[in-house]
Amino acid sequence: MIRLLPRSTRWRVALFAALAAALVLGLGSYWFVQALRSGLDSSANQLASEKARAVAGLLDAGVKPVDVAGQLDYSGYWISPDKTESCPDAPRANVGRAVVYGTDCVLSRPFGGENTVVSQSGTLDGKHFVRASVPIDPVGLETVATAERILWGGVPAAALLVGGVAWFAVRRSLRAVGAIRAEVDGVRAGDLGRRVPVPDSGDEITALAVTMNEMLARLDRSVRRQSQFTADASHELRTPLASLRTQLEVQLAHPDRLDWRRSCENAVLDVTRMETLSADLLLLSKLDAGQPAGTKPVAPADLLPAPRDGIEVHIEATPVVRGHAGRLERVLRNLVDNAERHAKSRVTVTLSASDSEAVLTVQDDGPGIPADDRERVFDRFVRLDADRARDDDGGAGLGLAIAAEIARSHGGTLRVADSTSGARLELRLPLA
């Protein structure tokens, strides 16, 4: 297929700007010239009408056509008995500037011709018909002709000038785009710390550069987070794998000295730990990818754990939220498990409603969470000090991270609230 428009943005913009300027200036010039010529025609037509009415007025006053020629000392009128513009072929006499063809037909020359305007009027008795011609102002006609010549050359020149200005303006703007493109072209997966130059023009190019830098920053954070996540996951999986391998090697090396049942139980614990960690990692990957989960109205009260030794449950309201029941149950279980792991003797679970949100709080009477760590505690594979570190029954530091991601995917929030003693975690979800 033949390409009619140039590929270059500069040339396309310049072409369209020149064509638009030519169209606008051409139409404006045509209107201007026509307005000038219309003004000249209108002025001449007014003078011709006044002349025709003046001649008709004399005839209405009883002056004969022959005597009108003697009284009027100007040319360009024609008195005839009707509108047929007919008079005798042979003139009878000349009176002043007029030629008398008969008692009812007088013609004052010059009459009509090029660049003249003719007006007509009749007498009150209808016996005579008067035509009058006035030449259009020659100075005005020369002015119109001069304007036409100037505009014929000026409009194309102005259109080319507009196109050239547009070309240079776009070229200057696209320099910044070229610099941005060159910088982005050099960005690689291992070098996401680079940023594109931001021009100081304050226009859309600046906004584009700022947006691209924000995108690169997000990609950089995502890649760093993914890299750290992969390293942490590998480290967490290495421990149970090494333990399992050691047990199997010892069993193979000393089959007669070990308690096979005890060894198998330890191996099952390690496999269970890896299975749990793998499931957590898979869930986090789904949450990171934004994979949708089926949603329906869910009553958080139905997901709360049953009260037992060390766990108190207070239901102050029974709100209904919209979400995935399995994932919301996972949030509650993670929060309660985390609280049980660090509580001294008691965990309190409270469900209430506030404004347009369901509010669930889980509080323990343990050592609490320092204010400086209240945001970091939701990071992945994060364990705080020794009092809240993982023990033999603990997890890999993913419980609160998973809970926070699930809350975020449901349009809610999970945070560490102020508490006089212990840790108080507050989950807020929008009502259905």
C-alpha cells in the first residue's frame, strides 16, 4: 500500500499546520477581497439609485425629458417610455451631455459599460422609466486588485512559514523524546536504577518523563522485591531440605543404629514444613499477579475461631463483606496464630462495624510490636527480635505478609493499632 503521509512526526505536523494555515488564510483572504468589492459595489449602487431618483423626481415635477437634459449636467442616465430599453435609431439633437432620440427618450452618455452599476426607477404616473449608471471607484478597484496580488503570494508564504515554525517547534520538543527513548533503550533488567532526563519545559513531555521515571522506580522496586523474595524463599527451603537430606544420609549410613520411626516422623515434619511454605509462596504469587478469586457475601462472624482456653471472642456486630471466604478465613487464622505464638496467656478477638467497614481486632498480651517495626512487620520473611522470632512451632515470616496482601486485594487494610499492652492488629474491610 502506498503511504501518502511522511513517517516523521515533524513532517506530518508541519504538513498539517501548513495545510490548515493555507485553508484558514485562503478563506479569510477570499472573504476580505469579496468584502472590499462588495463595499465598492454598494457605494456605487447607492449613487446610481440617488441619480435615478433625482431624474425621476424632475419628471414627476413636470419637467419634460428633453428639458431634463438641459437642467442636469451629468452623464449616465437614460429616460425611456418603458422598460424595453428601446429608442428611435436616429438621434434628433444633442443637449449638453445627453442625446435626444425623441420627446420621451433621452440618453446621457457614457452609460453602462465595464465596472459600472446600473439602478432604475419609475415616475409616479408610470409614463417614463429612468435608468442611471455610476462607475465603480477606480481607486477602490485598484486597491482590491493590489490586495488580491498580495494575498495570492502572501497566503502560500504564510502557510509555509507556519509549517516551518511547526517543524522547528516539534523538532525542539522531540529532542527531549529522543533523549528519553535513548535512555529507555539502554535500560536492562539488571540496571533499573537508571532514570530518563526530565526537561524543564513543564509540558506533556515533562509529564511523560516523570511518569516513565515513576514506572522505572516501580519496576526497580518490584524486581528488587522479587529478587529478595526468591533469595529468602530459597533460604527457607534450604533448611528443611538440608535437614531431610541429613536424616536420610544418616539412615542409609547407619541403618541398624537409628530409630526409623523417629527419623520418619522428623522427615514428615520437614516435608510438611516445605509443603506449607510452598503453599504460602504460591498464594503470594497469585496475590502479586492479581489473579481474581470468586467473591460472594461473607459474614466474618462465621469465620471466627471457636472460643477456647486462652482465646476470647467478642462479637459486637455481624457485618457482611464481599470477598473470598477461604482467603478471608486464612487472614483470620494467620492473625490468631500470630497472636497465639506471642501471647503470654490470652488472645482477644473482637468483631465490630464502623461506618461502612467491618472491623476485626486481634490482641495478645505479649511483648508487643515496637512503633518503628509496625510497617516492617508486614514484609515477607520478616522476623523481629528474639521474643517474636520463629521457634520450632513458628512459620517462615509470611503469615502477616499474606494477611496484608489478602486484605489489600479485598479493598481493605491491615495495620498495627495502638495498644497499652501486647500487639493489637486491626483488619478493616468494606461492607458488602
